[in-house]
Amino acid sequence: DIDAVVIKPGTPPYGFITFAAEASAVAASEEPEQNIRGVWCRVALKGHQHKGWSSNGLALFNIPKSTTYEEVCGILHDQDGLIGVKWTQNGHGQFKGYAFAYFCSMADATRAKHRLE
């Protein structure tokens, strides 16, 4: 039921989960805690600004913090159905090292994922 998981250390640790289906995400959020790959987590659903379920997005992690927005967009510009890129910054405007790319459909996101691997 889970396509991808990234758990960030910290106090408390947090992470990002991409579920295979919306129903799986909803079911996980209804339980007080879930064991996600050996880590007990509380799951909360978060919507986003684009139509459809979040599976039309790709999470891009471990990007060097010196990378620019333009460089990330340049890598993604020829991907079919790209809607936009959400760029993450800290309170000082510095890039956090991860971004999210959103596509018109889950199929477009899946094709982009395979091309980028």
C-alpha cells in the first residue's frame, strides 16, 4: 500500500509517505499510530494545491543545497504533464534540499519517475 517513504530524523522524527491509493492513506490516518517500515508514526493527510490525489506528485530528496530552482526546473522541463515545482526553503530563504514536482496525472508522474531513475 506504500509507494515511497522518507523519514527525517529529529525530535520528533517526521516523514513523507506516498500511498499507492487514496483509500490506503485515509485508512492509515484513521489509526492513532502506524508502523511504517519499523518506525511508529502518526499519519496525517495533507492536501495540496493541484486537482486530484497527491500521487500526481513526485518528491525529490537529497538535492544538494547549492542547487538552484532553475536547475531543478531545467531537469524536469521536458517531462510530460508537468504542472509545477514546489521549492522548499527555511526561514532564511535557503533551499532545504528537497522539492516536489506536480503533474497533470498519476500516469505523467509515474513516467517522469521512471525517466529520472
